[in-house]
Amino acid sequence: MRDDYLQDYYSFLRFPSVSTDEKYAGKVRDCATWLSEKLTKIGLESKVVPTAGHPIVWARNEHKKNRPTVLLYGHYDVQPPDPLELWDSPPFEPVLKNGYVFARGATDNKGQILAHILGIQETLQKNGDLPVNIDLVVEGEEEVGSQNLGKFLTDNRDALKCEVVVVSDTGMVAKHQPTISYGLRGVAALEVKVTGAKMDLHSGVFGGAVANPAAALARMLSTLHDENGHIAVEGFYDEVAPLQDWEREAWRKLPVDADAEILAETRAPALFGEAGFSTLERIWARPTAEINGMGSGYQGPGTKTVLPSHSMAKLTFRLVPNQQADVIIDRVKKHLQKNLPPGVSLEMTAGHHGPWYLTDPNSKFGKAAQRALKKAFDKDASLIREGGSIPIVSDFRKILGVETLLLGLALQDCRAHSPNENFPLENFDMGIRMNQAVLQELAA
């Protein structure tokens, strides 16, 4: 690893570019400015594009006829560092330990997008040009739902016309194992509030005569699943596309013991999920219904004998082909209303949502990516889906009419979104080589 590359990486990581918290807005802008100046310095034409929220950095080389155009996407915003007390070192002061860089954003997504940028830098220094036309779009709002990227793509649709999009914001199935993610789950959110009395009540005076919203909510949420982990909402699975035989076979042969790795990483006492499916099938190809948070009543030290006036829960549903968020939310609302205990009222508010994504990993661009990864890693690529959601890839399809190659460099234990986020320098190096191989193969 060249020392100047490492210094660039550290400089990038030192910006607390937290997009969700307004108090960091100035630092987010500073990070965008630094990144744009870096891209100009390596030989691209770059600018910071204002949006209604945080700015987008847009850079490109000179576009020439008769060569393909590639859109390379990433994000420079990061998750909040909290809880700070669980970090072994300050989150915005990068530290190198045992070949790993620890800092917020180290993997998600600064390390991955900077590896691409340095790959471009090396190619320009060596050849004076790139083998493809490139548009580099690095946004500052991915962690808050890419709220303004769709408008940017629409406003600049003609200028951003391309053959394919390349994104490194996903994972590798194992160390040193190149990985193409050809599918992502969608997501839909719902907030639920159950109300009883107009105020908290004395549980001795009113208990047994007035319904308890916390108990009502618990009963209602318990109806979402049966004892085998299946979602018990009527019609929930109606549109679910079944896994193809080649996928099941390919996933069985992956060089990873998913059960053991997940248990080791999470330290959960046991795995649990929908009966009849393997762990990887549950994560990558089956929908879920999750309770993300619950709240009600007194939660301070000691005892306060009350019947809470209300209770709330935040729910999200991971969606797979061919489920639609509005249809699923409507079915869940009907299910919860049907299972509402007496004596309380129910309010439900739909939250954010993003669609699932599925593309053909054996398309001509998918095959080019497989050849590039074989060249960069000296190994055949694993073809996987992922359990998370990247809603913007559906926007690339809808607005620009192109498919996305998801070529991840994150490891299972990178701790993205958690304390002690990290990225191995060898993956950083691999990312530089991968960028060069991918652009060469796409040019061919």
C-alpha cells in the first residue's frame, strides 16, 4: 500500500460526514469538497452539485465515441458513530491495527469507493486515459435513503446515459473470494401505535378494568409469525418468486459455513428462521417481518405501578421478487386490525420503502464482471444475492434504463453501522486492481 494512498484514505475518513444529523451538515459539505478536489487532481473534470439536502460529487473523463460509458456510484456519507463508548478508538481518527483500518466509513462506503478512485488514478497515470467513458457519482445521502439522487439522475438523464452501472457497496462471501451480488431484498416500514386511556393510570385502581396497551400490542405482534417462523399474514407469500434450482445448487457450494460464521459474529445462542429453508436462503431469497423497536410505559429505575396510556412498535418487512411494498403494507395493516384486542384503538403509519432488485449475473456485462474478478483475484467469482436493500439500483434501472453490477469488498465482520467498523488493507488493494480489471473488461 503506497503511503500517499493511505494518507488519502485517512483524510477521507476524518470527515464526520454523518448525513442524518443536521449538526454535521458543514462537515458533510467539507467532505464533498475534499473528494471533488481529489478527483480533479487525478485528472477528471469534477464538480460539487448542490441538492435540496447534501451535495453530490460528479466527475467524468473526456467522453469519446465508440467506447462504452460506465457510471460508477458510491457514497461519502456515513452512519452516526454512536454508541461512542463501544469504540476502541475514536471513530473519526483512523487507526491501523493488524492490517485493518478502523474508523466510521472505513468499509461503508469510503474504503470501497476510494479504491475505485485510486484504480482510476493509477490507470490515468500509466496510460493517460481510461479504456471507457466514465461518470463517477458519489452522493452524500445514501444513509438517509438517497432522497435527492433520483432527481439528480432525472435532471441529468441525457448526460448520464451509460451502458452499465458499477457499485461496490456490498459484501464478499468470504475472505479473498470475489463476489457478485445479483439480487437485493426490498424494504417497507410501518409504525404502529396502540392507545388505551388518555393518560397513564394507577395499576392498582384501574388494573383489570381498563385494557393495557402494552399487553395488547404484545398479543397483536405475536400473531405475525407462527411457531415455525412463517409469516402468518394472509397473502404475504402470494407473489414470492421461488428460488431457481441453479441458485440453490450454487449457494450450497459456496466456500462458507454460514451458520457457524453468523453464530460466531452475532454470538446468538442459536439460529432461528423460517422452516424449510437454509440460512442463506432465508437471508437472500425469503421475505421477513421484523420488530425493530417497541416502547411503552415506565422504563426508569425501580417500579412505577401504571397502566401505560399507549404503546408503539416500529416494524420493517424485507421483500423479495415479486412483492410490492404497498400491497404488503396493506395486508399487514388488515392483519393487525383483525387481531386488535378489545379496549384499545390502533393507528398505523407507513414509513419509507424501497424495491427489491434482481438482475442476470450471466448477461454480457455480468460475464465481463466475472472475467474481471477472475483476473483481479485469480479465482472464479461467487454469485449471490444479499439480504439488505440498496433502493438506488432500482432507480438506475427505472431512470437510466441500465442494470447494475454489485461488486462488493466488505467482509462479514466489517461492522458497518456498528462500533469499530473496519476494512482490511488487502481488500483496499484488491479494490484498486478490481477497478482496473473491470474497466478493461467492460471496454472489451
